[in-house]
Amino acid sequence: MALVVILIGMPFGVIYHEARRTGQPLGAYLKRAVGKMGEESPECPASSSQKTVTGKTIRFLQKKAIGDPMGDSKPWIAYLTIVDLDQDGLKDILVCDARVNQIRWIKQGPINEYREISVGTPIRAPAHVTPCDIDLDGDLDLLVAKMGMIFPNNDRIGAVVVLENDGRSHFTKHTLVENIARVTDIEPGDFDSDGDIDLAVGQFGYDDGEIRWLENLGNWKFRSHMLLTLSGTIYVPVKDIDEDGDLDIVALVSQEWEEIYVFENDGEANFRVRLIYGSTNEDFGSSGISLVDLDLDGDLDMLYSNGDAFDYIPPGPRPWHGVQWLENKGNWDFEYHRIGDFPGAYSAEAVDVDHDGDLDVAVVSCFNKWESSEAQSMIWFENTGSMEFMQHDLTSNPTHLLVLDTADMDEDGWVDFVTGGFYAYPPYDRMSRVLLWRNIWPEREIVD
Amino acid sequence: MARSRIHLLLVVGVSVLALGIAMGISFLVKRTNREAVLSRLPDMPALAENAEVLRQKLIDADQITRRTVREGKPYKQFGRKAGELGRFYQANHFYDQAIPCYRLAIELDPEEPLWSYLLASVYQQRGQNESVRVLLERTLKLAPDYSPALLKLADSFFKTGGKDQAKGSYSLRLALLPGDPYALLGLARIALAKSQWDEAQGYLERAIESDPGFGDAHRLLSTVHEHFFRTRKAQESLEAAGRCTRFVPAPDPWVDALEELCYDTEQLLVLGEKAIAERKIKKALDKYFHRAMELDPWNPKVHLAVGKAWLMLSQLEPARDSFRNTLDLDPENGEAHFYLGLIMRNEGKLFAAENMFLRALEFESNNPNVYNNLGLCILEQHKYEEAIRYFRHALEIYPEHLEALYNLGVALWASGNSMAAVKQYKRVLQIKPDWRTPANSLAWILATDIIESMRNGDEAVHWALLACKGEGWENPEYLDTLAAAYAEAGRFDQAVQTAQRSLNLARAKGDKSLINDLEYRLRLYGSGKAFHE
């Protein structure tokens, strides 16, 4: 009996003394000793962005410059999008070149051969181009968001421009609205269900910005309807978010607001404003949004990047930059999930890179730590199942990639990437203008 | 006897063995416990690219923290050290390392509100509202009077649709800080979201009363006025917003104190830029750039930033020194050449300034600001045609460059082409309708041009009144133009009155040249004649 007392009592006494001496409750002391302390507690939640998990580099992209060469100037590709503009069955690329102030068309034909063509007359600082048959004549016209100046400016120098296609890829310019706060995005949709195409317009401005929709009155006449007056709108994608049969407008507002709004349409262009998400970090740096069913559950989620740093000199990476998705839980409830950190993240795209049936996320960076040769300008987050993501590096050369779009350009069944470079700040030693990254996944190489 | 001795020995032996086992177990438990805690401290980040000072400071802070446990100090003390280490990591943007430090600190030093608040601030910066709210609520249990936590909690609720919870937290903050413009802005936004326009107006007006320089409150108030079709008031609010600084976050002493621990040059430059955006230029220089200079004295970016800050303070000598230092370290720095050119122009050394701008163009050939200032430099040498070329060049690069557009107008007028100048000024005013300077220049031509067909008294009055709006009424030159416009429009009584007011202001300022001109013009208007160039 005495032995039992000694065998149990003495270690207990020593442990009790040690726990008291180090100021810990006995339970916590013992738990810690058996490795059970440090898990999530209700008062100290684990972040939904645990440290980004990095996997091996898999080489599966072959890069090739397409379109006009860089020349002596530093490229400023503000936006690009893949579309079969001339409807010849081959995918082309439309580019907003803010250096030459023009929309450019990188036409594919024959397959895998590209040449660049100017579209319409110059447009000062084009920030976004959206193909759309606005006049319903069967060909694709172009909606061009004219910023007037890419860099901060509060003057009313923006415009809503349409380049009307005559069916033979000759374009006539119509300025629908001008002398307004800098325009960053124009998206089409029949909001009032009257059979014609209206427009959603995002205006960044600087201090004074706006979101409006333009009602199509016919004959190139449009009436403005203001939706919200906040500075910093960068995208206004249009989709039927609530699946009620009409088109809603989503707006990503940056600047000090850093918020995502949905303007819920009742089918007759009466919009109800809903604030879906906002960061309380006024330097969050919202940089891109796309509406996609990322978890393949049948509804539209939001893939959202933050990595903008144009505001500060020197512009550079911030530790909070990265990619996240807002899961549509229904009834206007969106749940935040961090996918991973990525300094300077811009333009995230959901794409099944590896053909495993789920959607991965590819993303480019415009503001990484370029002094380091290891700093990545493009990565992808592999969806490892259950919406868990693992980062894989793709490239550190070129630097300063602002925009990414994806599509199977060469019709080999694998999704290829197209990137645009924007070089407003040094270093200028690894530049590119428009690059096609051919996906050769079956011949991939895994690098240790 | 022998049996009892054997029994005793057996008891002693077993006791010693038990004691040994007990000591062994307790030693193992103690060690495992200590290692369990230490293993939760983060590994040092890769520091190869960081400044030596930062590297050494981080190594020291990490070692001090680990020593606390190894020396067997109370874990609360270790918790504090872990929290301090977390602060150091956070201040230098190593968030992945800061998070486990704060989690340890919260666990081992549970009565300290700082750790949960700082962990909340890391999550908040990453946009994770759910995690933030739990931590802020914990902070507020421990420190109910820490108003920044209330503001963050309210903002976090508001931005995820929790309007009622947000309103509660904003109201609590307002109770702690009566008149707080941030809480009032939040309450106004909630009211706007509920279409309670009158209530929103009340909150916004109170916010502006507390802080007349709060631009976002003026802007939202403009929206309210627009809703009620009060166009003039809406415009006034927008104009008031335009005079304010950009958005400045609410003070947050616990987070702001982290700046003292920042030893990252790039981050210090960003902090300096933020301070400048808030018009706190001395703070930028003394607090951030000074430390950046100490840490990285051979970094041209630091010298350039310092030079620009001095220039903003109109301290030309130290600004010049800084730009020269920049060029010593980076001879191809176009910006440093440009700013040196500005200083030389300011000092009237036009030829030297011209050369400096031309040198800047060698490295920044696409910078319209350089062309614009080069044009001004040439204009001041009365070489009008050449100046026009440079302004046009600036406008080729950026056609909406307002200053270049205006300066081109001035150069065209100086070269005798009033008609082209009028076009230029009108183009400027189309883009920026409230800019007084081109309105005044346009009015002057329309009122006084030597060519009769150029003159239009009524239109001149319109533009001159625009120039005089608000503070313009205190500007004797604008009033001089307005008087000339009245005279050209045949409104001589008003011309005399306005010219007299202008003369009084000119006399108060001691502007002899303008006084002479005005006395002459006053006599003309008195005799019913307009003034023409």
C-alpha cells in the first residue's frame, strides 16, 4: 500500500509542484505533456488561413510570346481576355494596351499562329474590354472601359466606349458616356427584361467613384441609373447569383472600402443593394473577382484575389496578399475561405489544370519581391479534394504579371494560359508583353 | 531480526526505486511539457534578404523567449515573451510566425487583452472576419474600454451583413468617445443601407462637426443631398471632400505601437508614404525615413523619399542634398534628376533646370511631368514655340494631363494665339470644371483681348465668377479679372466696385505692380471704358 502511495504520490506531488511553479493549471500541464494542448479553442480560433502548404514544382507550361514584340517601351497590358472575335472557330485574344492606348486583337489563324491587329481608334488608358453583341446584329462588338489615366487621378476623364463591329471586323467608336470618373469595367446584361442589352458600369474614380447601370434606349442612346457612389470599383461582373431568372450585378470595391456588393435585380431593374463581404483592412488591396462554381455544388461562388499595391511608393508585396473564395451557402450567405497567401496576387482563374475533375486556381502576381530571383509571378493552387489547396510554383520569369486568362487555345484538350505584363516599376530585367503558356501536362516534369 | 532487517532493506530499496521512478517520470513530464511549449514557438523565417539589424533583432528576441522556459521561469512570463516575439514578427510582416506566438501568449498569459487583440489584427488584415470577431469579443471582455476593438468589431459585423450587431458596437464606441467620426460614419452607413436618409444625414453632420476634414463623411453626405435633390448642397459637400486628406484610419495605439519595432526598410518607406498621405510630413521624416536611413544608408530609394519629403516642406537645401545622394548611389535615377530640376527652376536657375530635365528624360522618356516642367522652364525663358513643343509632347504621352493642357494654353496666349488658348482653357475646364486658374485665364482673354471678335463680356463674367467662387473672392487678381469682365459686359458700376475691392486686397498684400494696374483700370471703368490689352 505504502509503495503504491509512493509510486503514485511522489510523481504526482512533483508534477503538481512544477505546474504550480510555472503558473499552469494541473490539467493544462498534463495535457501539454501528452501533446494535447494548442488545439483550437472557442476563445482562440485557428485561422481559416493556416500557413500556405507548398508542394513540388510541376513543369507543364511552355511559354511563347505572341502578338507584337515589346520594342523599347515597357509593356502596360491592363487587361486581356480570350474570345473568338471573328467567330472563325479559333480562339483569339483581346488586349487592353495602356502603353499605346489601344485595344489590340491577337488573332489566331491558322491554329497556333498569331498576329496582332489594332482595333478602332486610340482610347486613353483602356482598362477593360468585354466582347458582346450589343446591337444584336450577330457579331461581337467591344465594350471598352476608358480610365483616361491608369494611375491615381480624381478628374472626370473616364468614358464608356463601344467599338461597333460591322461584321467584317472593322470597328466604329461610339462614346456612350464621357467626362465621368475613371471607368474600370463594363459588363452587358438585359437588366430590365426588355430584350435589349443594358450595361453595368464600374467607375474607380479616385476619391469620387460610382457604380451605375445604363439603360439601353435604342439607337446608341443610354440613360444612366446610379447604384452606389463609392470610390474604387474595379470589377462589375454580371450573373444570376440567386438563380431567380434575372441578372444581378456584383461589384468589387477597393480603396479604403474593400467590399463586395451584389445588386439584386427583381427582373425589372429595381436593384436591392447587398453588402456580401468586406475586409476591415483598408489596405487589403482587392485586385480581382470571378464568379464561378468553385466547389461544383451547383451555385455560383466568388473567387477573389487581393494583392494590389499601386497606392504606395514603393509598391510592393504585403503579408496579407493572397487568394480566397466566398462559398455561396444560399440565402445571400457567403462564407470566407482563404486559399493561400500570394504577395501581389492579381487575376485568379478557376481551372482544372490537372484534369482530376475539380477546379484548381491559377493566379498571377504584379507586386512580388522582385529583387529575389525566386519570387513567383505565377503559381497555381492545386485542389487536393475537399476544397483544400496546395501551392505549386509556376514561374518567376517574367515578373509583373497583371492579368491572366485561360482556355484551350490549341484544342488539344488541355487548358492553356495567357498572361499580360505591366511594368510601371522596376526591376525591368524580366519583362514580357503577352505570353501564351501551352499546357503540356501529359509530358510534365516534377522538380524536387 | 534478520528477517526484519531484510524487510527494512526491501522497503528502503523499493522506496528508493519508487522515488527514482517518480523523479524520472516527473523529469520526463517536465521536459515533455517544456518541449511541447517550445515546439510551438515558430521556427525563424528565412532572413537572408533582410537587413542585418532586423536579422539580429529577431534572433535575439527568439532566444530570449526560449530562454525563459529553459530557465524554468513561470509560463505566464514565457507567454508574455512569446507575445512580445509575436509583436516583433508582426511589425516586420512575418505573419506566419506571429500567429503561433500570439496563440501561445493567449494560452499562457490569459489575462492580457493585448495578445488576442493583436492576433485579431493579423487575421483582420487577412480579411478573416469570423476569426476576428471571436478574438475581439475576448479582448473586450478583458479591456471593455479599448475603443479601437469596438470599432473593429463593429466594422467586421457591418461588412458581413450584421447591421444590428454593428450598430450596437458603434454605439458603445460612441459612448466611450462622444462625437467619434468613425463610429458616426459607421452608423450613417447602416442608416443608408436601410434607406434611413434623414438619420444618415444626422450622423454625417455630427461626424463632420467633430472632424471637418473627414472626406468620406462629406462624400456620403453629398449622396444624401443628391437623394433629396439638393444639387447645390451635394456639390458643396463634394467640394468640401475634395479639400480633405485621403482616408486616415482611426488611431489604434496597440497596433500603432508596432511601428516602433519595424526594422524593414521597405516597410518603413511605406509607413512614411502613408504619413505623407495624411500630410504628416515631419513625422514621415523623423520617425520612418530617419530609421530607414540608419538601417540602410546606401539605399537610393531612401534618399529619394527623404528628398521628396523635404521638398514638400519647401526645404530646398536638404532636399537638394538628398537628391544628390540619390544620384551618387544611382546615377540613372530619373526621378532624382527631375526633382533637382524642379529645385533649380524654383530658384530661377532656368538654364541649369532645363539641362536637368533633359537629363531626366534620358531615363524617363515617357514621363509627361518632365516634359511639362521642361516646357514651363522654357516658357519662363520666353521661348514660346519651343515651350509649346514640349507641352504638346507631354500631351502626346498623356492627353488629359491637366497642367500641360493649361500651360499649353498659356504658351499659346503668350505667343499671340488667343483663339487657340481659349480652346485649350475650355478643354481643361471640361475635364476639371472647378479649377479656378484656367477659368480666370479664360475670362481675362474674353474680357480684354486685343482682337474685338475674341471678346465676349457676358461669357467672361461667367468664367470670372467661377474663378472667384469661395476663396477666390480673396484673390485680388481674380477680382481684377472679374472687374474687367464686368466692364466688357458694360456693367461699369459692378466693375468699379469689384476693382476697388481688388485694389484694397492688393494694397493689403503690398503688390505694387497690381496696385498700379488697378488704379489705371479703375479710372477707365469710372469713365465708362473697358480695359483691353
